[in-house]
Amino acid sequence: MGFDLLTMGEMQYVAFYDSERRMTIGSRKLPAAEWTFQQLPTQVVWDSHNYVTMAIDRAGMLHVSGNMHGVPLIYFRSTRPGDVTSLERVAMTGKNEDKCTYPEFFSGVQGELIFAYRDGGSGSGNQIYNIYDEASRTWKRLFDVPFSDGAGLMNAYFLGPVKGPDGFHHLTWIWRDTPDCSTNHDLCYARSRDFVHWETATGDPIQLPIRHDTPGVIVDPVPVKGGMLNGNGKIGFDSKNRVVLAFHKFDSNGHTQLYNARFENGAWRIHQATQWDYRWDFGGGGTIIGEIRINEVKLSNGRLEQQYSHKTAGSGILILDEETLKPIDTAVPTRWPAEVSKIRSVFPEMRLNLREGRGDPGYTMRWETLPQLRDQPRPEPWPEPSLLEVLKYNQP
């Protein structure tokens, strides 16, 4: 289950589910160790989709949303700046809020608060964008149509928008036809400078809503059952500020490989980065237990790096040649100290969760859980509740 940690100046906020599965928001004034907690009237069940996320608007009000997987909108807003004890559940626009999933807050170009979510279900849903007005304390649609429209046949799974060094906000997505995750297909891309006007990589304007047949958005026409998984792509950039889309799919031998797509000389080029001898053959519904994790391409110490973890190949960092995006070397990932990375619980199969904080850097969360179980109830016995920790670390 995804938790959230947000640090803004001298204030720090944490959002999580407590030992009674209640959505809980905490705050403290740094560097004090004492926290103020507020339990909210919503309780999570067996569903790893139901993460919790939060944001601060320009007036200092706290906004919280989560515990949603195809259910009516769950959204709280504080009545006093930064005061977690003043959070109240409210509606947004009151429209298309009966079947919500994947809430996300992000800031517009003027610092305005924008909220995105999926309206509908897996294989049949539309992406909705709302924008908040602090003066009237009201939300309205950012567009007069949905951002994406699957026409009742599919839905788009989005990653981003991610602010790039080129001034654009970059967005990538794949389509899915049914709740079966093996029906993902077609890697796509769009960009915008203002969140309102969207365009293709060639600069051609995109008419909303985005549909599967929208011209110019498909990067790689990966077919259904082609080895792509929603939520496992990444957006990165090279030293020339070119966007690089990381994803995985099956190669010609049916093995799962890491690929990077970059727009070069007027066209998308797909670069294979690995030669793994393994097929991650996922399918069905529920939250998928990750066998392969990939990170974005990024500049580090003057070179392009890309980190991964793999069920059989282990973990590592690929050093990429910038011209070809081919690996030229490997490196070992930086490890957390033993007092952080060691599992403390003696309960079988417990795993470590580390979640980097948002906002001001230098903080992360640590807690231990059992692994995912495809959103199915786990039979008892259960482990004792684990300690949720906020850790401060020195940045390199």
C-alpha cells in the first residue's frame, strides 16, 4: 500500500494507514520529534491500489485523497492552513465522481493545484483533470471534455506529467482492453508547456480527449500480450534534454527486456538495453507482484545511468552510451545502511518498504509488510503492526 511523505519548509506531513487500517495524516514542525495525528473516516481493505496521496495549495491548505479503486471519490481538505485536525471530507465538482481510482495531485505552471484521477474501470475508463481555485475554495474541470477517452473499449494508464529540463511537462501512457493486465498495448506520449495545450513529439497539436486513434501519439505499437505492464514505465532525460521513455516488453525470443525510446531526427527510436534470458509472463487482475523493476534514465556524474531489479538477474545500474543508449558498463547500486535495510520482524516473508519523500529533499519513510497477494484477503495469522519511520539522510 502506497504511503506519502511531504516536506514543505518547516512543516512535514505523512499519510498512511494505521494498525486499524484507518487513513491517518500526521504533521510536525521540523525539527521537533512530536507529531500531531488525525484519523480520517475511511478504512482500507485488501487492495494495494488504495494508496493515499496529499498536497498543499498556495493558501497553505492540505488536500488528501486515497483509498479508492472504482469507488466514489474520497477527498479531504483542511479548513485551516496546514492543520491536519481540520481535515473534512468534501466533494470536488460532484460530477463523474462515483467510480474513481488513481488520485494524483500536481502543480500547474503558476503553482495552481491540479488533481487527476480515472473515472471508470480497468479496460473502460477516462482520465479526468480538475483545477482548484483557492479564493472560492472550489474545483472545476481543467477541460470541458475528459483528458482521455477509451470509448468504452479500453482505458489509458498514465505516468506523469513530469517536468523536464526543456520546459515541457512530459506524459506517457499505455492502453489496456480488459482488467487482465496482459491486455496492455501501445506505448504513447504527449507533452505540454501549460497543461492545457498538448502536442505530439513533433509539435503537432493534440485535440482532446486523447483516444487510441489520436494521430502522432503512439511511440511503440506493442501488441496485446506483448509484455508491457502499466505502472512500470519511467520518464527520464539525457544530457541534451531529450526525453527518454523506459519500458519493458517481450523481445523476438519471447524474453522480457528493458527498452528506452527517444525521439531522434523526427522519429521515435526504440533501443534495447538488456539481454535477459527470462520471461515475466504476467496476467489476470489484482495488483501484480513485481518481478522486474526499471528506473528512468538519468544523468549522474556526467554519465547516463539506469537502475533495475530483476527476479533472476538481481539488481544493478546500467551505464549507457548516450549516442546509442546501449550499455557500456555496469555499477552496483548504493545500499542503505544495515540498520535501515535489515528486516527486523521475525514473521516469515516480511519485506522492507522505503518511500522517498516529496517536496523538500532528504527524507524517506520506512516500514515493513507482507508482500502483495493480488488484492485477496490474507489468512491469519498476521504479523504485529510494524513501526513507520521517517528517516533523514545526507544527500550526495
